[in-house]
Amino acid sequence: MEMFDQKKPVLTVSQLTSMVKGVLEENFALVWVEGEVSNLRTPSSGHTYFTLKDEKSQIKVVMFRGRGSFLRFRLEDGLHIILRGNITVYETRGEYQILADYIEPVGAGALQLAFEQLKERLAKEGLFDKVRKRPIPPVPKKVGIITSPTGAAIRDMLHIMDRRFANLHIMIYPVRVQGVEAPPEIIQAIREMNGIPDLDVIIVGRGGGSIEDLWAFNDEGVARAIYNSMVPVISAVGHETDFTIADFVADLRAPTPSAAAELVVQNKVEIEERLKTLYKRLCHISKGRLILLNSHLRNMEGRLRSPIDKVRQLSQRLDDMTIRLSLSIRQKLEFSKKKLDRNMSLLNSLSPLAILQRGYSITTSLSTGAVVKEIAEVKLGDRVAVRVTDGEMECIVERLHPTTS
């Protein structure tokens, strides 16, 4: 067994790791590696960490924020990619890893993948919903155009608008339409044009080109600026076969800038001819309506009676009702009088005074005022009042003669 020789150099872990790092970085200065993304993490620092794997092996990958900001698409777990970078060692853990500076998807271009990813995400947010799209004014008075001031697109649009409606008010906001500087300029132009009073519609667009040339109109910031615009927006980017995110979020997509000019500005001659046709139709309809109303009026005149006849009929009806009311009142009074007489006769027959008229009298005690009904209710010397038909007599009881049964 070999013993440790104290004369041999001894390395620390850090020294060994540093040496390995140097060897790897020197021999693998730039490599291209293909694999599948897994364990993707993007902490608050903005750096991107993931594992690149195949069927048998895996390796750690890091892409720092400065390089990651240039990615045209969004990394996702399960995505098959090719990356470029250099091999290095993360000395704290002694792990070797790839420091990536470029990544592209396998099987689809990075730009196309980025386009599909952004389209899917904005669609889920509702930026493409048809219910929120506003109609384009049929006859706008003031039109804003956001495009390059030197391209063929602006010349074609101005020529078509001048030919179709010469006195239209057009406002041009010049911007770059490709390159990294283009999206911020387009966003700023949309915001400033929203502050222009009485602006009816905005056209945003450019002529044809490759997907790279048109990429400014696939920018998320541009899409949100169009979505937030208070003025209706027409997207007119590229050729008829070109589609951008701006096309989906705009209120109207025009297949080309020239088509946008034709869509937003109607032909003045065509409008005048249409107005003439509508005027003739209106005159014809009005004339027919007047003839019909005149015929109806004459028919009503024939059926309408004189107001004097109506007054006479109402006057006669009033007289008839007055006579009937008087007769009814008189009959009611006679009936009530007869009923009153019958009740008076009945009342008189039941009155005590009627009994007095037949020879009877009523005796009351002067001391108590009570009616004397029995001989036992008085005694000799009591003073009593005797009521007869025509008056009353005061008497003194001198004798009592009870009757025998």
C-alpha cells in the first residue's frame, strides 16, 4: 500500500475546482448542444436556469438576463432546443454547466414560435375578442396614419385617398417600421394620436417583407397599445398572406396598406351617386304616401257629420234626460210621502194620547211623578194629576174603592 508522500503537492478543493474549470473553458470554449428543457426556473434576478437532457444524460444550463432578453420566444419545460454556449464550472457546488448565449427551438423558427406563444396568450386574455371591436366610421373626416414616411405604403395610401375623397383631412405620424427601435415609436405614436381631437380612425401599417421585417407588429407592447386605443385602429401590415399580432387585436384588418385606404375612405363619386339614388327613392315614397293620405282624408270628410247636427242631437238627448229626471224625482217624492203618512198613522194609533181620546185618563202622583197603575200606590189625602184629552186636573184622594176579583 502506497503511503502519502509529504513532498507531493496537495490541492485544496477550490484549487482543484479552479483547475477543472480552466481545462473545461479552454477545451470547450464554444459548443452547440441539443436537448429537451426541464426544471425551468426564472427567479426575480431575471436569470434563467434549466436542465438540458436527452435519453441518457443531463447537464445544467444558465442564461443570464442580459442574453435572455434577446430571445424571441418563451422557454418552456419540454421544449426541444439547440443552444450555443461555453462549458464552465459553478465553483460553489463543483458542478459543470453550460453558460448559454443563444437558443433556438428545433423544428420551428424562433420567431414563428414566439408569434404562436404570444398569440395564444393574448387570445386567452381577450385582446382578440370580436365583441370589443369597434366599427369604422363610414365617412371619416380626419384620418391618422402611422407608418414610415419614405416607404411605398404611404405613397400608395395617399394616392388612393386623394383620388377617392380629395378634401379628406389626413395626419401622418412618421415612425420606423422595423428594427428594435420600431415598437417604442409605434406605441408612442398610437398614444399621441389618441390625444388628437376629432380623430375618427388610425391606420397602422407598412408594406410587405420577411417575418423579421414585420416583427415590430408582433410586439406585445404594440398589441396592447392598439387594444387600449380609444380611436378605432385598422391594421395594414404586409401582403394579403401576412398575418401579425396587430392584425388580430385591431378593430379591422386590411390585407394591404392600399386596401386600408380603400376601406377607410369611400369613393366620393360613389357616395354622391348613392345619395342621388336615395333622394329619388325618398321622393317617390313621399309622393305615394301623400297620395294615400289625401285619399284617406277625402274618405274621412265624406264620413264626417256636421258638428251642428252633433250638438242638436246632444241637446235633444239632454232635454230627454231632464224630463226623465224630473219625473223620477216627483215619483220618488210621492212614494216617500205616502210611506210617511202610513208611518204617522201607525204611530198615532200606538200613542197614549189616542187612548185618551176614547175616554180614558192617565193618573200620576204629584209627589213622585210616577204613573198610578194600582190603588195601592196612593193613600187618602195624596195629591194626584189626572190627564185627559184636552188637559190635566189636580185632585186629592178622598176615598179608595178597591175592586173585587
